Amino acid sequence: MPKAALQLYSIKEIAEQDFYHAIHIAKQVGYDGVEFAGFYGKEAIETKKYLDDLDILPAGSHVGLSAVVDKFSETMEYNATISNKYIVVPYISEQFHNEDGIKQIAEYLNIASDNAKKYGIKLGYHNHAFEFSIVENGKRLFDILAENTQEDIVLEIDMFWAVKGGVDPVEYCKKYSNRLELLHFKDITSDGFDTEVGKGIVDFPAILKVSDKIDWCVMEQEKFDMPMEKSIAISCEYMKGILNA
């Protein structure tokens, strides 16, 4: 059964002040794991001990492209030490927002994926909206990336950004159902704003039915209209409800 995780970027203001306290909050409100967006200078062995003592799991780590190209060994060793098995590139710079650029990214991911196997780590890619733009050949950049990457590279589809990009996230999850170990459960209102999972327009129960490969459903929210601890707890409660249904 898929598990619920919090992308720590959601509470980055807390993490910047006290990284481990942010993880503690995720555990306290009910998440099974956390997806990292940086480690705030903490040593891997210390982070591993904190996760074990708290009994919360690593559900992936978002790292910049340079971390898997220029700092590959350092990145893999840290994540292997904390028993994290997913490393995801969450964004690419504008120079790659075209067909040739996205193919270059695919090549980087394929090479990194092959080399990551010895660490027991899988590579992934997380979308924003631009990947769903249509280029000259009539294809969307996301599909070009998928076609040019190995099938063991995870496609961490972000529901909020898929909607922003003009596609149906349920249909995209169906299309790539064999590559969905991680999914970003980021909800969106009908007028295009962040909201708690279950309060927006994304059909999360339908998404859960498209694949038996889903390992982690990762909640992310960037803007809040209530205290963030309360908001992430509401999302967690909804996610646990549909995951256990």
C-alpha cells in the first residue's frame, strides 16, 4: 500500500530554523515519511540516527541537476547512508525548456540512473508546468523526456503543475502507470491556487487506482491560508483516509 509523506519544502521556513524539528512536525501530524529538499548542513550519519529514533522514513530527496552531474558520488553516498532510495531532479533551468534541452536532461538522467544502481538508488524527475508545453513536432516536453529515459527512472508527476500545464493528471498517471513510485499530491483550486489535499479539483482516489507501483504519495503545499502545521495535518488526514480505504 502506498505511504504518505511530506515534502519538507512545504514547511521550509521551519526547516531553515531547525531542520530536525521540521521532520518531527511531519511525524507528529501523521506522515509516514519525508521527502527532502536539502539537508541544511547536517551530517548524513546524524540525519540517519534522527530518522531512526523518530521512526520516520526517507521518501526521496529533491536535488538540483548539478548534484547528480557534478557532485554525483557525494549525493549518492549521503542518500545511501540515510537509506533513501529515491533521488529526484525537481526543476531544470530555462535553457533546457525545449526539445533539445529536454533530451539532454534525459541523457543526464540515464547516465546517473545507471551509476546509481550500485548505491541501491533510483533516479526520478519532478515536473512543473512548462514540461506540458507543445513543441514543434506536436509533442509535449514531458512525453519527450519519458520517451528518452529508461523505464526505471521515476516520473514523479506533480498534480498541481500538471493542471497548470493544461493536462489531466489522472490521464497522465494512466499513461505512465509503470513509472509512478513517487507522486506529488499537490492539490489546486478551480481558480488555480494551492490548497489542502482533498479540498481542490484533483481526483486523488482515481489516481491511486491507476497503478500498483506507487510507493509514496508526497504532499506539497507552498502557500497557506491557515497555520501551516494545521494545514499539513488536514492534508495528511485526508491522504491516510484514501490510502487506507
